[in-house]
Amino acid sequence: MFLASINAAVRRWIAYRRTVAALRALDTRELADLGIARANIPAVAARAVK
């Protein structure tokens, strides 16, 4: 059980980092088309991996 929760946390962290990287790769106009401000990328990524 303990290892399963660690595994799940690591998977969420990896998904978070990938989401942040993907959003940061977009230019400002593309982010605006999605309704995302560059400053909100970490929060959007965190919500995406919950």
C-alpha cells in the first residue's frame, strides 16, 4: 500500500512536469486561445493531474 501511494505520487509529479513543459512550449497567442495566462501554467497543470 505504501509503495503504491509513492508510485502514484511519482506518476502525478511526472504528469505535472510534462504538462508544464508542454504549456510552456506554446507561444502567448496559443495560450490565449486556450484561455490560459502564462503565469497560470503551474496552476493549470496542477488541476490537470488531480
